[in-house]
Amino acid sequence: MEAVPISRPLRKKLALPDGVKGAVVAEVLPGGPAAAAGIRADDVVEEIGSARITNDCEFIEAAYSRACEPVRVVLRRGAASVETKLVPVDQDAFFERSCRDGINTGCFRQAWTLWSRNEGSDRDRALDLYRAACRAGSAEACAHEGLHRMNTADRDNDAIAVLERACELGSGAGCAHLAFLYATGSGKLVKRDDRRAIRLYVRACDLGDAKGCYNVGLMADDGRGGARDISRAVVKYGEACEMGSSSACTNLGFHFENGRGVKKDKAQAVALYRRGCDGTSCQPSNLNGCVNLGRAYRDGMGIEKNATQAASIFQEACRRKTHPGDVDAEENRSRACSLLGALYLAGDGVEKDLTKGRELSELGCGRGDSFGCFNAASVFASGTGVEADAVKAASFLDKACQGGDAEGCHDLGVAYEKGTGVARDHRRAAELFRKACELGFQRACGKKKR
């Protein structure tokens, strides 16, 4: 069987209460285990074996590549709970036979299983099957073929046509991939068009694509493709989070922390940051969620203060290899290193270690984090664990300011005003005070005209 997420329109159509989670059966393939068990379209799969199912990604993890032993499946059918037992079959043979029998979904899944093996000959065969299944009317096959064409070095106009077909046939992923091209502008293929992108993301979201909902929220948050609408952003982040977008959970947490579009609720913010950091079957751990969770433990924000736990979270995030599917991963990994460095410098949650603190601050700075640069500047300005060096301090302040650190701009302005580590330059100092003020550092505002 094929299953899809519980999108907002699908929940309304099936009259599912808000607390119901799972994956909705979209199609039952003839002659397969689900058909033999009497499973029907619109049933909601809630459990497979011991696994609770909350989205389509968890369904795929639990349903495919199983041992060929009977497995308990719990379904919601209308208001009733139905428990049945399925006997898995060899999926390669089943999908190949289904494809030969003219079942488009069988061809799509045959291609999908071949592609997942990540071997050259299998992938060539998979791509041929995706193309054939797409031509025969499989929306998801078109989405996968279009994504492959998008990711090839020599993108061609066929990528647009294939993704348009995927979207028209009802693939949320196809609509989201196409929206991405218009949201970013893909050079020779399409020009950036935010209005078209948002329309496509909305359709992707309505079709149950978590990334589609996340991007509707993001564009509403930023006012791209239309007027800024914070309330809409909150709603769409919530939908995306429930469908498995860890980035959306993190962004929603930020809104609850700051009371943007919702009533301020720091405990709820922490819970959402944790969900973002933990990741889901649909999207890997979001490092921004981890950084914010660590910050919550450090400051006792919405949770009991625990600097040791904060240090542990920052350390894991600083060391982690970034995932290409994680939004702004490098930026957040850098910030985690800087925050951990600050804890070592203060001896907060970890044994005080000025050398580690400086090294981590410099590491964060080297990776582009302005807070790490400011920390390193403070170390060299004060001679904390090293010989004081005003020139190095000014150099780190310059990097911090370039990275948008308001206090770094202010302190660099003071250095130019006094000639500390740099040649005295009152005009340059005034420019830096002005920039610090514009970035929100109030102490600089009274100095900008000096």
C-alpha cells in the first residue's frame, strides 16, 4: 500500500480529530499484503509492529524492507480502531510483477527500491523506470525524475516540464521541487519569481509535503511573494512540524519564545526546540534547534537551568558533521562552538579552561560566527589566559563587526577612538558607532555623532 501524510485538507476531508496521527492509505496495490488483509484507501495507519506511525516517513521506515514474517498493523477506520496482521512478501519480485501488470505505482516503487541501493547499474535502470512510470501517469515517479534532472550538472528544460507534470498529477514533492526553482532562480531554466513560488509551495503543502508547508511559513515570515503575515507563518510552521519538518519545529519554537504571532510560551518553545534538535524520519536533526535548546538550558529559559546539559548539547553540535538537508547547518555549528567556548572561559557547566575557551572561540570565528570573534577579541583585550594583544583584539573585533555583531562594532569604534591596537581615526570610529547603533546596540547611539 501507498500512504501519505495527514495534511490539513486531508484531515478536514476525512473528519479526523486533531489528535489523530499516522499516515493515510492512498492506494492499495492489487494482489499485495494490504489487499489480502482488507485494508482500504483512507484508512489511517497508526502502528506497524511496535512502531508508532506519525507521518509518511515513519510509515516507509516501518513498512519497507521488512523480514518476511507476519506483522501487526493497527488502523483507524472512521471512528473505529482495526487491528490486522499482514504477511510481507518479497518486495522486489512484487513490484516487478506489479509493473509488468501495468500498475504505475508498482513501476515507481520498483524504481525507488533500485535507486535506494545506490549502485550505478541499478540507478540507471531506476531512472528508466521513473521515466516510463511518469509517462504512464505516476506523479511520484515524475517528482523523482524531475529531482534527478534538477541535480544533474547540465540541467535541461525537461526538468521544468517533468516537475510541472508531477505537480499537476498531485505530487506535493513535485510542486515543492518546482517551487524551489522559482524561489531561488535557477539560471538558464527559470528566473526568480516569488509569487509563482509561493503558489506552488501552497499546493505542495495542501498535498501533504512538509517542506512545502515549511516554505509557505518561511516566505510569510519574510514577506516574500506577498505581504508579511506572521500569523500565517505560525500556522504553516505548525503544519510542517507535525508532518516531520524539524526546521519548522525550530522556527515555531522561536515564535513561541518571542511571542511572535502567538502568546509567548517559553516552555512550549523549549519543547519545539527539542523536537527540532531530535530530528524526524523526514528530516535530520536541525542544529539551530540544538543551539536554541542549549541556550535554554544555559539560561534557564522555560526549563530548569542546567549549564552542564547546555555544554553537552553545544559540544555535540560543534563536533557534528553537517547534513545537506539541514538549514544553515554550518552557521549553527559555528555558533555552537562559540557558545561552548564562552562556557569554558567562564567555567559554567564545565571545568574552567581558558585555553579550550579561546580555541573554541577562535574555531567558531574561523567558521564565520561573529560571537566567537567577539569572545576571542575579549580574550586578547583582557589577557585572559594569554598575553594581552591589542592588535589581535582589534583584528577579531573587525571580524565580529563584519559578521554583524553590534557590540563588536562598538568596541572596535572605541579602539579607533583611542588608538588601541589600530591607528587613531575618529571618522572611522564614528562610522563604527553608527553601524553598532543601527544593529541595535544602544550604548553606541549617543556616540555616533562624536
